[in-house]
Amino acid sequence: MILPEVERELAAHQVKYRVVLTESLEHGVEEAKRAAQAGEIPVVMSGDGLVGAIGGALAHTDTAMGIVPGGRGNDLARVLGIPKEPSGSVAVLAGGHEREIDVGEANGRRFLCIASCGFDSEANRVANEARFVRGNLVYAYAAIRVLASWKPAAFKVTLDGGEPFEFEGYSVAVGNSQAFGGGMFIAPHARLDDGLLDVITISDVGKLRHLSGLPKVFKGEHIHNEEVTEMRGGTVEISADRDFAVYADGEHLTDLPATLGTLTRALRVIAPPPST
């Protein structure tokens, strides 16, 4: 539990605060809205699920959101440059610098990081259900579990109403941000404030080759593989030849078919200035 350390750091920086222990995503969103209405700054100490839910709810408001990484993945904080250690994350809060970032939407449901379907969403489901594997290892465990029984799917991806891109393979990932899964930079060229979505597709290759290529994702080097396609657009439509959930920010967001877009610079977050 990192809360006592966070409280010590807040006191050291002379930051006034109150603590609300949330019971669910819905409860967290409601409490954040109440805080915003009271003129307070909601600070989310959790993983990407609660961060994404509250960030989506605060979009198009005058309220900024703070983040103290407290989950398994912490991918939005990672991309924003917010330190994982309480001393660093609280120092960012105390600094008060705000950034405006985009908010993604999938079938009207909001997200902040990566929306994915196919192999990736199946692995996310398995990771969420895992009880005996902890930390970032859970994502590697989930990928191996899903790969054992995986069969290629046929996907159709359409950008900005153009000609559909059809392929058989593993997955489609749509990035408002760069990373998911605890530091996997699936969309390394995505930017949080450009009003666009980066689309990464992975076509069919042998299972051993797919598995051996997974470590490359942690450095964003997978995009050089011939089975990987990188595209960018403002609106993305995705369908497949079988049912798939769409996961984003570690949570089941919606299902295929899905239409995705962005709310450009709709959310204010307390974060270091972007690197140039």
C-alpha cells in the first residue's frame, strides 16, 4: 500500500488533500465529479482502468486530473513522464504543470491509452482473470495462454472513410497513446495531443515467430516486422469475422464492430512538459 508514503510526500510539499477510497470504477467517477464540482482537483492513485474512466468523465471540463501511479500497468503515467515512485509523482502534482491531451472514443465509450481487439483483447481478458501471477509478468503469462489455442481472424479496418484494409492475423490496436500492457509500446509514434489515432495491425505469422517478436514491443521495434502495419487517421472503423471484445485502459470497453475517434485536447492532466 503506497498511500502512507504518498501522504508523507504531500505533507512535505504542503499540499492540502483529502482521501476517498473508491469501491468501483463507477464510484470513482462519481467521487471525481463531486470533487470537480467542489472546485477540487481529482488525483487518481490507481492503474489505467480508473485513470481512464475518470479522465473520460472529466473531458471537456475545466477540471484538471492528477495521477499517482498505483496499478499494474501505469501506462498513461509512463507516457506522460510521471514517475512511478511517490516522491516523484507527488513532486509533479506539487509543480502543477498542466497538459491538454486527447481522449479516445470507441462506440461512444471513452479511453485514454490503447483500444485493442483480437489476440490483444483476449490476452487482456486472461490477464484480468489471473489470480496467481502478479506484476507485469501477468501480461506475458496471458499472451502465452491465449497463443496456445489462437486461430487467425479476418479483420477489416477503414480509416477516414477510405478503402478498407483487410487482412488475416492477430490483432488491431488503436493508439491514442503509445503504450499498454505494462510498458509495451505497441504504437510508438502515437501522440497524446495530435487529434489522430495510430492503428497497428499484426498479420498472420507462425505462433513461435509471433511469440519471439513480443519482446520487441517493449522498445517499439516490432513495427519494423513485415507482418506489422502502421497507419494513422482521425476515424477508424473495425470489424472481424468473429466476435471480439474491445479492451482499453485494461478494461472491456465495447465490442466489434467498432467506430473510434478522438476528442482533441479535451482533458487537462497535471504532468511534466512534453519532451521535444
